[in-house]
Amino acid sequence: MVIGLDDQSSGSEESVTALLCSPRFTYIPQDVREHINLTNIASIFHLACPASPLQYQRDPVRTITTNVVGTIRVLELARRCGSRVLLASTSEVYGDPLQHPQSEAYCGNVDPLSIRACYDEGKRCAETVVMDYHRQYGTDIKIARIFNTYGPRMRLDDGRVISNFIVQALEDRDLTVYGDGQQTRSFCYIADLIDALLRFMTTPPSIQGPINLGTTDEITVVALAQMVLAQTQSSNRIVHKALPQGDPVRRRPDISRAQALLGWSPTTNLASGLSRTIPWFAERVIPAGSSVSCLEDRHAPRH
Ligand code: UDP
């Protein structure tokens, strides 16, 4: 039996509805910051929190309390039930990294006053409370640091780069590259990430992490835009908008720990992941009018 607990603040009803027909799935609409009144829970994937900068910066106080108070609620539930907890942490704990690629030993470069800090510092604190519950109460814990991930079922208005570019291309709009587009990310296909999370959850208690989960295929944002244009056979233009404050310059995980401990490496490259993702969006995009939200209208330029 699987229980999904979600307040739908950044999720999608469509994803939950698709599961409701299964007798093995129950849905509880709830904010993770409230007491979680459940019993007999074997394992908890703690994924609660918007991951898109657009979404998590919209209500920063909610974001940081979701990560801190929400994680404590999850850990209290785990204590009562003797559950194993896997925390979905993030590459954002490395901030704008000064080490490249980023290994788990790197402590990061995070500005606590930045507009991204509600998420970055929230996840860093979530890691801390998870470790403290483990040390103080013996809670069975695992920490995954998830790098950029994409795939079908993202919201059209999610605001992250891959969904924005695909929706813009399908709607015959210009693709909005923030800054000069030379900043890099490494994009992991969702099926690979789920495979890694499931493997991690079933490792022995001695394997707690943190473990980086992501792909090592690093690409500039402008090259990503060109790939999306090619795959959608679009002749739309690329336009440059202001780079949001605190936008990390380079990001690529060192995944040697995941390879060694989980026997895992991503198997889907970006071209093939995009070719599975674009048709899902194409079925949902309404060509006239736009649902894409962009950060550039909300934040002062960095240069
Ligand atoms: N980005 C962009 N255009 C967009 C959305 C994002 O150029 O429409 C850039 C953004 O500035 C960042 C990268 O794409 O450098 C990844 O952004 P995203 O919001 O997907 O995730 P992040 O890794 O920043 O959390």
C-alpha cells in the first residue's frame, strides 16, 4: 500500500488522479507542516517542497518552513512508526559551487541572504535535522542530493528551464534564455532518478548518504535551447533575458558514490529524454495564449 501525502501547492491533480483507481494507493491532501496522523508506515520518501525557483520563491516563508518544520513532522512520524526516511535533498546545498564537479564532501557556497536561500538553506537544515534524528534517536535515514531532473508530468507553468523551453517552442514563442546562456546544468531523466531513489531506499541501514543523484552530461542553457528547437522542429528565436539573482554558474554532480553504492548510472541521455518528454507536453499545450511563467520579470538582473 502506498500513501501519497501532498498539499498540491506545486503538484498536479492529473498525476494523483491517475493513481486513484488503484486499490493500493491512498491520497491524503495535507500540508506536511501539520501533524501527520498515520501509523504502520515502513518507509517514507520525503519529497515535499516545490523545486522550481519560480514556485519556491513565490512564498519563501512557506518554502523554508516546509523544509524545516515539514521535515521534523516527517521525522516524528518515522520515530513513532520506526520507519525508514529518505530525504530528497538537492544540488542546491552546494549553492553557486566553487568546486566542479560537485562531490558529496563539498560543503557548498550558499548565500544565506539570497532569494534562493529559502530553498537552499531550507534543504541544508533539513539534512541537519535528519542527521540529528539519526544520531539522537537512531532513526533509519538516507539523504539523496538530487540534481536537475525533468520529464513528463511536469506542470506547464512549472517555470523551470526544460518545461519553459518546450512549452515556448510548442506555442511558437521565443525561447527565453536567462543571461548569456553559458551557465551549465546536468539534466537527468525522471525514470533514471526514480530508479536511483528505489535502489537507495533498499540499501542497508549503514548506507545513509548523502548520495548525489543526477547525470554527468553537462550542457549550457543556450545549447539546451537549441536542442529543444531542433527536436520540436521549431524555427522560433532565442531571446536573452536578465539572469536571476544568485543563479549558479556551473553544476555537474560527481556520481561515483551512487555508482559504487547503488550500482546506478543514468541510462537515458538528454536527446532521448527530451524525445519522450516533448510528446507529453504537446498533448497538453494550447497553441494560442501562454501558460509559461518566467523569472525575468520578477528579479533584478545580475549583469
Ligand atoms: N533558465 C532560462 N530560461 C528559463 C528558465 C530557466 O535560461 O526560461 C535558466 C536559469 O537561469 C538557470 C537554468 O536555466 O541558469 C536552470 O534553471 P531552472 O529554473 O530549471 O533550475 P535551477 O537549476 O536554476 O534551480
